[in-house]
Amino acid sequence: MTAQANFTLRGRNPDVLTCIANLSNDEVFTPPEFANRMLDTLAEAWAANHGGANIWADKTVKFLDPCTKSGVFLREITSRLTQGLEKEIPNLEKRVNHILTRQVFGIGITQITSLLARRSLYCSKHATGKHSIAKSFAGDDGNIWFKRIKHTWDDGRCRYCGAPKAIFDRKKGLENHAYALLHTNNIKTRLAEIFGGNMQFDVIIGNPPYQMTGGAGGSSASSIYHLFVEQALKLDPRYLSMILPSRWLAGGRGLDEFRKAMLSDRHMRDLVDYPAANDVFPGVEIKAGICYFLWDAAHEGDCKVTTIRGNEVLGPITRNLGEYDVFVRDARAVSILHKVLGRGEASINTILTRDTAFGLASNFDGFHEKERSGDVPLNFIRKMKRGVGFIRRKDITKNSHLIDTWKVLVPEAYNGGDAVPHQILGKPLIAPSPSACTQSFLFFHVSSRKVAMSLHSYYTTRFFRFLVSQRKITQHALQSTYAWVPMQTWDRTWTDEALYAKYGITKKEQAYIESQVRAMNLDDADDE
């Protein structure tokens, strides 16, 4: 066995990076095989832009992982460069030392991940250790930097990442998750401070942390992965590739501006989407799946989109990412949307309420079980079960004019997993006038039982729920999720056959819709 093979295979039988447990669903270790898919995408783009040249044979290219965890990207890049530069730098030790000291750089997101990354890259948790394969570093960090930095608190939240002070203002020695890439007013200056000199990275690649606990007032989590993308772009790389939760494509709290910028960015060269995250990260649940993209400064045009679910691969298909305000993940849906939206009909969300229509949260318990004079029936969902209580009319102060309308109540959230065909939405419920509901429901407000029955039939069609599915990327379906569903005349019972005929949906398109959306059986027990 040659010295080259010894270096390439060291510690990989089995590969320890395929065995380690994730820190959490938001700090997921990237499997080596998946990291290599991303590097293949990068290499293809480089070759296309450089007359077929091999990026791994270029000793001047600098790589940065600004959110390194296991060090897998840097390790796989180093392995490829070690082979690619063999002719340029024949001596193995000199070649490896050049790569590790001049070409690959990382910023650890925590102290433990920085140690793990150094162990993966240098074969030692200290770059100057006796087992390190790097031979000319002056300090133990090498080119994988980590130092604990502080959040900057402003009215109880971090000015840079939005972390809540109540959760992350922690004692020394406890991880505060203040990430170096985010906590600075000038990212180029910060990188010069970290690595010395005016660092210009050709390729930035990584898998950033996904969210910060304590969003929405501290009760939930707010996304931060988009902040890593925005900061990385400020470094003016030639290529940027990152793994992100796919929810940014059509949803996510606080992501509207990020989505608009990304979908309209004509430098987006490749987008590879996995609707089921388990296809990439076994055992990890990430609602709406994950994706990775390749941003190419030299590219100007449409983006190649590939969708992968299990063994089914759709694409690559060249698409305009910014055709709509959200991204339609499956290209097969676009022709159907063109037919429906091209008619210019009003959206059904014009008669659909927004979140928390009556101002009563999902956990509201200020109702009673038995009806009293002047009460209004209150519909709610508790522990996945529906119920009806009673509340005094005068206690409803928000949208009180909607109490005396007929309603088609629809659950605000429905999960049902990642498998297809999918039900998409929870089952509807007709509520007569007067009535109210908690935040667990949105509702369509209409004038009569006849209209409510017609709308109810429309909601249960595959056609209706398919159109919703193009904007529903997580379990939640808010008013905007229904924007592409057109209004109908409420004088009949609607069926898929009638809707297919109205909109000219072909047999092939019908088969596609029915492969994605299953029939809704209203006789089943509640499934919220």
C-alpha cells in the first residue's frame, strides 16, 4: 500500500464521521457521502467555467467552512486536493502541508466541534500535536478557529442573531451559541482578524446551524441559517454552497426578504431539494426536508433544479426560481398553476381569516362545558382531539362581527408525515352561526349553510388541496398558504372531475395530482 493510500484511507474503516450522533436536529452532522455530492456539484461548475479544468488540481484555491462541526467538508476537500495536486507537488508530506496551511480553513461553531474538526482534518485535536499531519502551524488551532465570543444584548435579544438573553446569557464554560460569522459589523474585517491578512476565499461551503431557540417571544425557535448565507455572500466568494432546511423556499418566520433575495438571484446555479430529510439525515426529522444550493458568481441565468425523494429523481430541470413569490418545488406542478392562475380569478383567501381570528390562543381555557344564556359555541383542538365549549359573547372582542356567520373551520396545522400521497390539510368542519374558535382553526366565513356545504365539498377535493400544497411547506397552513386556490360559485357540490374539466387539467396532470394528494375520508376519526 502506498503512502498516498495510507493518507487517503486513514481512519475510514469504518469512517467515524458516518457513526457519530447529531448534536441536535438544528446542528446536524453532514454525512460524508452527502458532502461529496455537494463537492461534485462544485467541481462540475468549476470545470464548466474554466474550460474543463479540475478544481482539485489548483493549488491556489482557498476553501472556507464558516460553520464547521465534524470537519467533513474540509476533510473531503483535503482528500481530493491530495490526489489532484500529486503532479504539481509530488512530495506527499509537502503536498498535504501546503493544502492544510494554505487552502482549507474553518470556523468552529462550538469548542467541541472545533476539536472534532481538527481531529478529522489534522488527525489531532491540536494542529501542532505529535500526531498531526500538518507540519508548519505555529499554533494549536491551525486553520480551524474557535474562540468563545459574546452576544450583544439589546432589549433582551442579541442584536446580531436574535438570541433571547434569558436563555443564552450563560455562565462562563457553558456554550452560548454566539457564532463568529454572525456577530460582527464587518465580516471581512472579522475574517482578517481570525486568519490574518486580507483573506479572499474562492469557495465557501458548509451546513450552518438551523435555528435559535426562543423565537416569537421565547416560546418557539427562530431561523438563523439564512444569516450565515447572507454573511457568506458579503465575503464575495466565487462559489457558495450550503445545506438549508427547505422551508425557506415557501415559508418560515422572518424569511420573506431572504426568500425574495435568493429566488431573484440569477447567480443561483444549482438547487438540489430533498422533500424528506430522512433521505439525507437518517433518523432526523426536519419539517419540509432539506436542500443544498450552489451560488456561482460567474453564472447569470436560470437555475438547474433537482428534486430527490427516495429513489425517484426529477431533474435537473432548468427553471426561473423567481417566477412566483414562493418556489414551486416540483416542476410538474407549474403547468397546472399556469392554467389555474392564468384565469385571474379571485383567491379564496379573501374569505379566509388570519391567524387567531377571535384573539383566543390554542391553549385558551376560559370556556365552560355547559351552555348558558348568551353563550357562543367555541370550537377548539386539544391533544389532537376536537371539542366544543361555550364562551360569553361579550368576552370575544376581536372580529366579533364574524361570530354571526356560517363557517367552514379548517385546522391551522396538519402534519401527516413526509410520505406521498399526502392528505395535505386536516378535515374541515361546518360551524353554524353563531360560533367561534380558538387559534387551532382558521375559517372561511360565508352567508349560509348552502354556501358552507358547497365550499366544504370544494375543500375536500384533491384539486383544492393540491393547490394549497404548492405553498404549504410545513405543518402550518396560514391564510397566505391558500393564495393560489381560486374562488368558485357556491351553488353546487364540487368534485375533482368538475374542476379538472373547468381548468383543462390533462389526464397526465390528473394522475400527477392524485399521486401527490390522497382522498379525504371524512368518515375517519379526527386526525389533527
